[in-house]
Amino acid sequence: MTTALLTFPVGPATCDIVVADITTLAVDAVVNAANRTLLGGGGVDGAIHRAGGPSIMEECRRLAGCPTGDARATGAGDLDARWVVHAVGPIWHGGDRGEDALLASAHRRALEVAAELGARSVAFPAISTGIYGFPVERAAPIALREAADAPAPIEEVRFVLFSDRDLDVYRRAAG
């Protein structure tokens, strides 16, 4: 069981910020911090593919990739969710190659895809802040700003973080 460490309203939805294992959550849609090939990787991506089983990878192969800043959906396999929304965030190159806009787009598109599926609850990792090197201090306000515009029928956006340090950064960004 995961307990929200911080809960607050964002637009018409509620936002929770927690430290937990995203693969264990009972939500409608889990967002995967995917790469452009959608063929698995390390970090959150690898964990979701391992926990969800081979059916996610089979569906990803049929999708034939996804551009940076966009998102695609598959079933959730063995996860306790209905869908996985694979959002491709940018690789950090110092901040002068449109990384902020691409990260905002990845969050926005993940929410749009989840809403199109009928999701009411969506769980996000800290997209691009792991191996892609996007500074979490810069990513958190972007993620929270996009969550504030979550389209209906989304009622809950949950940011599922890996560490207490990331939690502190998101807590400060939430004000």
C-alpha cells in the first residue's frame, strides 16, 4: 500500500506525490518513461516491462516506436493497471535544445492519451530524470504544470518518485 506524502488540487483533478514502486500501483494508467524505440530499457522502463510481462513488449513492437515528446498506449499486461502509456521524454543536452518543451509535451501527450482511453487515475514517474539526465529540479515544475491541465475524465494524477530527494524537489515545486 502506498500513502500519499503530499496531496493537493491541480485544476479539476487531485495530485498525489509519493515515493513508491510504480509497478505495484492500482491505477487506470501507468506512464512509462520510455525510449523512442519502445523496446524496453533500464530504470522505470525496464521495471515496467519486467513486471508487466511479455504482452507489453509484443504490443510495443507493433507500435514501431514513438517520437520524443509524444506518447503511445498498450495494455498493462500483469500490472495492476489497465494501460501503460509510454511517454518519450528528452535526453538532457544542457537545456538549449528544446528539452523543456519536449518534456512538457511528453507529459501533456501522456495525459491526453490516458484521457482518450477513459483513464481516471494516472501514475507518472519523474520522466527523463534518470539515465536521460534531465535535472529533477527543472523537471518537477514542468510536470506539475502539465498535471494542472489534465483533461477529463482524469481525476487523479500521481507522481511516483524513486527517492526522498526527488520527493523534496517535487514538494518544493508544488509550493
